[in-house]
Amino acid sequence: MVKEEEVIVGIDIGTTKICVVVSKVSEGKINIVGIGSHPSSGLRKGVVVNMDNTINSIKKAVHEAELMAGVKITSCIASIGGAHIKSFNSNGVVAIKEKEVKEDDIIRAIDAAKAVAIPADRQIIHVIPQEYIVDDQDGIKDPLGIQGVRLEVKVHIITGSVSAAQNILKCLKMAGLEVEDIVVGQLASSEATLSPEEKEIGVALIDIGGGTSDIAIFSNGSIKFTSIIPFGGNNITNDIAIGLRTPLEEAEKIKKKHGCAFSGMVGANETIEVPSVGGRKPRVLMRKTLADIIEPRVEEIGRMIYEEIRKSGTERILASGAVITGGTANLEGIVELFENVFNNMPVRRGYPQGVGGLVDVINNPIYSTGVGLVLYGMRHFKEKGRRKRRSSKYFMETRNLLSRMRKWFEETF
């Protein structure tokens, strides 16, 4: 349990922005007390490509959050993402030593499941139990105390590039922050946007950021599949800039203010003003022209996501449909377009839930990962900020994660 009034900080390190969410625990509840955000120019598709720019963006976002919250930020839980994130399912089987499942049996089973060959340049980030099987009884969420002779666990393993993780950790360290943990972005988003009922009957969480679209499939209360598509909101912005012959910065503003992913929703007489390049005068264009540029790209991203879901074999278990979140989820018409692309599967926007405090401020899909990080911290850390060693917990990390991070730091500096 986290201490009362302890500060938990989540930092969403994205391709287009660095978002800092500051929370305090009061009476066992999370209250958001500060938000900081700054454009991110040092990352590409979730991976650091310019250290100085990334460090500067982190510092500015943290400073903004500190001013709003009135606290000094010294540690955080950070997100990690990018096309380098890969995942797969595994299973492990052990004999139950004393004919009754003990904590040690669970640990050994998970250790057996993660005893797989991983390239030297990759590192396990998450080992997430999906279900336990004791003898022939499957579907067990917590096997502790159950009688039997054979324990099997099915797990979902997520790995990432060691160098990509090192670079993020180094940027945070040089910005003056201690990293308590790192969490894959879509898992953090799922903490804030999905209900237990959706996770139980089957749902796809789709976090569409600037550089990537992150997928997480849940069913029977556990995660079944994760994947990352290297396309996102920046691809839409680039198309607008080229199609309307306007600077990228202006294209981003036009997308946010006037963009629509479903051209059928745009009125025939709606117009927009488009700034030109090279000091030329702004032009007035039909809004439908903008929608005709945006719709094909969003449809393409949606089809790639749906194809990834279909290939995973999880399409049939998504009784709750899909939840889209992240900055691009704010695009008008994207829900309607995705419903068409996903063969009339129900789709909704995912907004951060389960917190108090500045609820009106964070009621936006762009804050889903940041809010999810602090919820993750509340649920998974002890009083001193360390992970509870409960193997039956929903998110079960490999042992000695924090000591492994310290090793990364030692290798980096």
C-alpha cells in the first residue's frame, strides 16, 4: 500500500509530447494535482534520436507540472514504446512441492515460462500471467493454496531494445529524475481507460499516438496479445502538409481544429483557412478537401490495426469491441470510420477514469497513458516505492527489475 499523501508521478514519453501527471494518494484514492506537457522534438516513433532535445522537453514538462502541483518532482514511473517493443506468449510447468500451491511454486512456474531464448540486444520488460492451470483445472487467476500436483502458468512476455530503454533512462536521469519503473505505453493506457467488465468479456485497446499505434487485447480479465504499428498521427499531419502545401506546424493545428476522418460528416459548404509557405497569402479551401486527405490515411492505419488483430486470432473474442485513445483519438469521425473498418465492431473513445482531483483537466485521451502510469504505481508499489512481490498480481514483472535498471544506468554512465 502506498503511503497516504505520497506523490506518484507518471511521465508519458511520446513522439509528439512529453506529458507529466502528478498525483497524491488520499484515503486510498488517487487525486491528480498537477499536469505538465511540452512538445517532444527528440524522439521518433517512440525512440530517442536527440538526447539534448529530449532532456530539455522533459525538464520543461516537469517544471510546468511542479508549478501546478506545488511539489518537487524527484522520481517517476515512465512509459516506454516504439516499434522495438515485441511480445509473445509462453508457458511454464512445475511440480507442486507440498501438494498445495505455495508462493515459491508460482515463482518457479513463472521462471520456467520466461526461460526462453532472447537476443542479447533485447530485455524482458513485462512478464504478465494470463492464467494458471492446476492439474486439469484451468482458468485460475490466483492458484495460491489450491491442492494439486502440477502447476502450469500461461504468460505474456513483452521485450524491448536494451539501447532504447537505456536512452530513455539516461534522459530521465540527466533531467534529475529517479526512475521507479518503466511500463509499456498501451498497458499503462489500459489501466486508465478500460473497465474490468470490458477486460473480462474481451476488448481491444488501441492507443494512437504521434509515431505509433499501440494495441493490447484483453479477455477473461487478462492480456492476450500486444503489438505496435509504426504509424500514427504524424503520418496524417504529413499528408495534410503535402496535400494543402502548408508548413507542418500549421498542418498539425489544422488537423486538431478542423480535421475529420470521415468525409461524409463534413458539411458541403464548410470552409477553412490554410496558411501558405514562403510568405504567401493564406488560402480558403473547402473543409471536405481536408477530410478527403485525412480519411484515406486514417482508414489505412485502421486496416493495419485490424489486420494485426485478425492475424493474432483474437478478433472473435472482442465482445466489447475496441477502445481508441491517445491524441489521435480526438480526431472527429475516427470512431465512425474505425467501426466501418472493423466490420461494424463497436468502437468508443477511451478517457482516463478512476482518479479524482483535476478530473476536468485530464478528461482527454492524450492523458490516458500518464494517468495510467500513476494508477499503475498506486496498485503495484509498496510504501517505499518498490514493487509488491505478488506473483498472482495482474501485472507481474520479472524479478529484480529495479536492480536491472540500476545495471542499465551503470552501463550507460
